[in-house]
Amino acid sequence: MVLAPLSTSTGMRNVILLMGWSMSCEKQTGCSKVVCLLAACDDNDLHLNPANYSGFRKLMARGNRRGDGSRMLATRVRTARGRSNASARWLQRQLNDPYVQKAQIEGYRSRAAFKLSELDTRFNILSPNGRFVDLGCAPGGWTQVIAKRLNGGSVVGVDIQDVDPIDGATILKLDIFSDEAVGKISQALGGLADAVLSDMAPSTTGHKRTDQLRIGALAEAAYDVAAQLLGTGGTFAVKVFQGGAPSELLDLLKKDFSEVKHAKPPASRSDSAEMYLVATGFRKFE
């Protein structure tokens, strides 16, 4: 879906509407021309293309405030033909999400990038010369974070979907359930992994027990792959839903790792059931 640029003229001034923010060009950017902006959204995130307009990049970088320091009004999305109330609420949440805005400013493909950054701050997962695997990497936010931290290391992003190339990363279009998955990832990685990460999640049904079973199965599949790729001392991080990982998986991780903890990074929405299971200190072949 593409939202067309919105613009209107009031007297001698052109007003730009961006994400519900109305700003005087002359006052905010010193420019009297209307700048055309496009917003595109998908199931994962809202991606904004400011048409390479430096004035707006600087304006967005100042955050959700006007030039005089006062806060901007929250964006409200009206329902329209073909858009359900739930869709309108989702879009409104995206437009008002500071992590979505921050991801655009910093060049990340999704707000999920900040979840990994926050997990890394707590658990020291990433290192410049390490080897890392990102399972279910689309659209690429986690892989981008890892690639930016590397200096001599490597990262392999894996997804069953097509993923656009990422500088400094190897992307594999691959089903992790396939028999060839581990061999192809290992070959691309060039050695044992320091961390295997999974932000994979199934489509939710709204039925809590069913959704927990489905994401639990994904978490177990991710660890089946991780256990074959990790080196001694490695880290495994995987998304689960509140209520925790399946007991069998949790017991196995506690046996295979020195420490296992649940974590919900600040970038994870408070109304989301997601959280992460982080296991550190892999005991390989013990």
C-alpha cells in the first residue's frame, strides 16, 4: 500500500504534512517548495522514504517536537474504504511509534533492530570479529545491526523469503527445516558460530495456547539448528511468547548452557506477548 504525498497551500506558505505533522516550510526548513514524500507499509513495519531531502532528515532527527520545542500532536488515522478499524489502529500505532521513526533515521529496515541492540547491551552477544547467524532474518534489521558491529567477523542471515542484500552480510534463501540447512549455513559462515539468533514468529491466531505452541515449535527448530552451529561458549537467543519456552526446550537449554534467562527489551511493545530467551555459555559436546 502506498500513501500519496499530502500537501496544501495557505496563502504564501506551503504546508507539508508528514506522518500527521503539519509544518510551515518557510519556518521549519527555509524552503517554500512542497516536498513530496511517500510512505509504504507492510506487515512488519512502516518504511518512509523522505526522497533524500536533507532538510526533512534533520527535522525528523530532532524527534517528535516542533522547531519551538513544543511536542507535536499524535497522528490520527481515519478509516477509509477497504481499511478495517484494526488496520487503521495498526497504521496509527506505526506512525506514532518512536522506534519506527528512529529506524528510518538510522537506516534500519525495521524497528526490531533496536531489540537486538538492547539485548546486546544486556548480554554482550555481539563482537567485532565473531561469527553470527540470524535465523528468520527478513526484512533484515537484526542482520544490519550485526553487520555494522563487525570488523573481521561474519554474519549469515537466513530466511525462506527473499531478502535484499545487506553490506557485510551473507544472505541465504533457505528453509531451516530442510536437511541441507545446517550444511549450507556452516559453509557460508566459515566456522563455528559465536551466536545463533532467531526473531522468528508464526502468524498469530488470537488463541493464546495455539500461538504459544506454534512459536514454541519454531523455537525448538531454531535450537536444533543452533546446537549444530554453535562453538563452545556461544550464545543462543530466540523469540518466545509470555509464558516462556516449552518446558522440554527450557530443560535442554539449561543442560547445554551455563546460564538461561528470559528478557523483554524496551523496544518490544508493552502490549506484545513477545519476549526473548537468551542462553549463554554453550557447552559443546560435553
